[in-house]
Amino acid sequence: MRQVCYGRMCPSALVRVANTDVGAQVFGYRVDHPGLVDTQRTVTVNLEGWDRCLHCSDFDAATGSLKGLC
């Protein structure tokens, strides 16, 4: 059985939310947008979440995919 957390490593980038931290299990971002132009983009990494992924038996860190799927 696959871990339910796979697929939740990165937040959705399809919906951009301005001036708010958007996060997922491992990666996150923030786009500050006070006017017409983005002024700052920040990417965050949750190292504890990434460490859990690396030690998961379903995750292949070399390819970044589920084992046996790709």
C-alpha cells in the first residue's frame, strides 16, 4: 500500500495566492504582490518533511518517484 503523503510534497502552483505562505509537506512558497508587479518570491523547504520522504520505503530518492511506478 502506498503512503498517503506522496503527492503532497509540493503545493499546487496552479492557484497563485498573493501575500500568503503556501505550503505542503516538504516545499512551500510565498509571492508578495502589493500591486501590479510581484516584488518578492520566496521558496521554503521543510527539511524534516524531506527527511521523512527520503526514509520512506515507497519513495525512490534517486528518481524522485514512487518505486515501481516510473
